[in-house]
Amino acid sequence: MLKIFLFSISVGVLTLGIVERSTAQNNAVGSALESFGKVAGSWYLNQKCQYLDPQELQQFEANVAAITIALGKDLGDQKLLNLIQRSAKETVYSGKYGDCQKTRPIFITGYAHSINWSEQIRQTQKKQG
């Protein structure tokens, strides 16, 4: 399943790139990277299968951009996110995920998560001024 594959990528990246953080920080970063993998996978699934209408797509892209920018700033390194995005793209475009009807539930999970996560980011940024 795409979620499991992206999680393993995130964990692998986490152990390679962020060794100097505390266990709690590593867990939080690992969770964020796992979530980012789901969002990135959903973005590529939509690119491939076109689940969203133009208005929904515009909002989805804004949500993904907000998440990517905020997470990149928090990590201090966009390279990890780029690696996850590349892996998500390769996975989505592999033959295993060729049936858009079967991948729709995976897309919906990541899409819904992107809405909630980007709203949390916007609320946090609003509070911070």
C-alpha cells in the first residue's frame, strides 16, 4: 500500500538526516514526514487520475504549498521533502497504482489530511502574527 511504502521512506530519511534531535523531536519529525508522504502521494495521485475539479485543485495546491513551505522551514532543509516527493511520484506512477478507482481511497485520505494540516498551519501563523 502507498501509505506503508511512503512511511518507510520517511523513516529511512529521518534516521539518515536528523540524528542530533531528541527522541521526542525525532518522533514528531517522523510523524510530520509520514504525513507529508501521504499528502505528496495524494498530490501525485490527483495529477495522474484527476480526481478534483479545477476549483478544488486550486485549493489543494495551495494547501500542499503551505504544508511544504512550513515543514521545510521547520526542518531547515528542503532536501528531505524533495526526496519524499520524488519517492511518492515514482510510487504513484509505478504499475502497482495504475487503477485510479482503486487508488481513490488513498487519495482521499491524503487530501483530507492536507485540508486539516494546512488549516492548522494557517491558524498557527495567524497567532504568531
